[in-house]
Amino acid sequence: MGHEVDQSFLELPLRALADAALARARALGAEHADFRFERVRYASWRLRDAKAAGSSDSTDLGYAVRVVHGGAWGFASGVDRTMDAAARVASQAVAMAKLSARVIAASGAPDAAGGPVELAAEPVHAEKTWVSAYDVDPFEVPDDEKTGLLAEWSARLLRADGVAHVDASLMTVHENKFYADTAGTVTTQQRVRLHPVLTAVAVNGESGEFDSMRTLAPPAGRGFEYLTGTGWDWDGELERIPGLLAEKMRAPSVAAGTYDLVVDPSNLWLTIHESIGHATELDRALGFEAAYAGTSFATFDQLGTLRYGSPVMQVTGDRTAEHGLATTGYDDEGVEAQSWDLVRDGTLVGYQLDRRIARLAGFERSNGCAYADSPAHVPVQRMANVSLRPDPGGLSTEDLIGGVEHGIYVVGDRSWSIDMQRYNFQFTGQRFFRIEHGRLAGQLRDVAYQATTTDFWGSMEAVGGPQTYVLGGAFNCGKAQPGQVAAVSHGCPSALFRGVNILNTTQEAGR
């Protein structure tokens, strides 16, 4: 079902404010200026044991002006919706750029910041409108209906033997964005996304030991239809969780060593996020993003030569994937959404770019990776939907498992750790199953897989077919200072890895 941009957003003085701000920036000599007006509504509901435990509903509303003046960035934001106020915000942005230029000049090393700010060229996109793919806006569904569904699901789990507690939550976002710049691009966009989660907890009353199991349903760029049968089998998953949790409580602890792994998409998406998604952000690879969680081992001098993984590894950056959390029509610099290769046949062939970094590194065009999570924040280079492509004729998950003599099948994400260069890591999961002679042979506990990025992806022998592909992701990817949060998806098939180091997490913790 197609939707139009909310009329209540279109009735705001978007054009008038943009015209006033951009005219002032031009008059003050800005080489470039852009105006961004945002209205972002966030709401969440939490239940504990089928009873309400908290809720929130807030709206972030305002606008921002960003300029390039004298080869330096300037930025300011405001909430006063008058033409004079918009012009003043533009003046503040220019004043900031002038101050920045003086600070850089006084440092005696203007090249330390990459030289004067220049932006990669982008075609003009005049009067463009884009709306994400969803059927039912979750904000049009009564709150009682949303919490009632979560309560019914929670009660269903609580009725099962062995389930002591259930946590349930639903996060929803409705984002409107208007953009205009001095080149003539004007875009108006609307996105909807949501993240439902249920977690069942089991407690051994005699030993005090406890564990949990969470639903595998990923957050999605969908509407409320996601909770009522479109895009995920909730009934089937809720039916399976109690038995899986009971088996997990009885499972033996893993023996540390080397194993072959079959990794489910519900786990592999996070490894992609941390070891590929962040590592191929070019601002990190160039050293510009060094203070917040580090740089990248995949440095720019290795483009086209770095063996990132095995020849079956094909990874794309994609701002166009249907229902992707990072999917949009145009980014926050007016760049049209694209899809491109990051890793081809195991070799690093691309990066994620914004317009300034693209120009600085010699690329003709940005691939649309600028995003700000608020009208009060400046756009920064943010992750696209970074996805591992399936093999068009690839095997099923069952057949991948069938090719393993002694190994582990990994399902669901949990904790992770990775160094600042996105190179040394370890990941745990929700469920681990022994594989013996090509068959699943019960669950294991206390499992973490550990490797370096290139060794892990180099050990990937096979990727599953399209029938195993799932678009996972997260609402809470952090970056920048002041910190910003963005939602991003990562699609992948099941995949087979040979000879991966497995840690026993209880032993590693000294217990």
C-alpha cells in the first residue's frame, strides 16, 4: 500500500524557511548551503510479565542550516518557525564557518583537517518525494491494541513450562524530512520503522542459575503489519521459544577449541555490522573518525588489493533495499540513494562515502551515506545497509549443516567485542547447536567465536542460497561526537566457516 507524505508535515512553512535561510547564506558569501527540516516521532512500550512497565512518546521538531564558507564548515540549528529566525540561523552557521577557518589557519597546519572543504558533485534533484514501503503506520494503531498484542504474546510464553518471566517491548519511529540546498535540490521524505522484541527468562530454583532466549525477528522498515503476519511468523517463533529455552538450560558447556561453524543470518548480521560495515566507512579508514570507537584496518591504500575474505564473499552497500532501516530516497546532503559493491570476490573494492569525503579521496560522487539523527545535529557519514549477498544457486541451511562433520550452528545475536580498528573480535549468540556428522545434536552453552576479520571471512567456504537470506539490523548504531544514533539493516544468508576458534565464555571469565 503506497502512502503520501503526511499533510500535517507539508503544511509547515518548509519552503519559506528554506528560502529565507538559503538566501541569507548566499548573501553572506557561502559557497554551499543546505537546509534540513525534520519532524521525528519516537514511541515505545515496555511490558514485564504481561503488565505495563513503561512507555514514552516524543517528537523532535526543528531545522538546521549547514554551510561551506571560506573553505570551512559552519552549522547551526533552530526551532523558531519565522523567516527572520531562519535567516539568523543561517547567519550563525556562516559565523561558525568563519571562526572555524580562523582556528584552522591559526593552527599552522590547515592540511591537518584535509584542506579546504569541497563537496563531490551531485546532480540536482528538484521537487522529489520519497516514502518508505509500509502498509499501516504504527502511530495510527491505538496504543491499547499495541500493548494488548504484546500482553497476549507475553501471556502465551508465561503459560509454558519453565518460563519464569517475559519482557516485551515495541519501539516505533515516524520520520519526516525536508531538504533544500543552493544547487536547487529539494526533497521531501517519510520513513516508518519499528522493532518488536520478546525475551523469555528461565530460572533454576535450586541452583539459582538462569538464562534467557529472545525472539529473532529483526527490526524492520515496515509498519504495524509486521506484527500481524506480514514479514515474520510470530506464532511459530513464540511456540518454539519455551522448548528451546528449556533445552538451553540443560545444555552442556562447550569445550574450547577449533570448530567448523554454520552461522545463521540472525547472528551473522551483527558480525557484518561490526567487522565490515564500520570498517568500510571511509572517514574511519582515512583517520577522520578516530575518537569514537576507532579507525579501520581497511585503510584507503589497500583499496582494490586487500583480501578481505574468501572468493565467495560478495558484500554491497545499499541505500535502496526494501524495508531496510538505512533505506531512503536521498541522504542528508541531497544525494540520491544507490547500491554499490564494497567487497567483490573477497577483495575490498569500495567504501561508504559522503560528499566531502568522496571529493577528498578522489571519487567523482558520493554514494549517499550522510545522515543526521536530529535537526540539532550535523550530518555525518553513516552506514548504509551493508549486506552479504547469497549464492544464487546456494545450499539451504540444512545442507550447509550436512557438510559439517564436527561443528556448531550459531543462531541469534547477543554480546560482542571488537577492537578499535575493527580487526580482532569475538561474538556470542542466543543459541548454539552441536553439529555431529552433518546433523544437529543438541544445544551448547557458553560459546563465543573469536577471530581477526580477515581470517574469519577468509575461512568462509560457502554461503547459502536466496532462500536462507534474512535482512537483520539494529536501531542503535552509534557514531560521532556529540554522539548520534542511526538505524541500519544488514542482509545475509546462512554461511559455512571452517576452523574457527571457539572460546568457553565461563572459563574466560574465570568462573
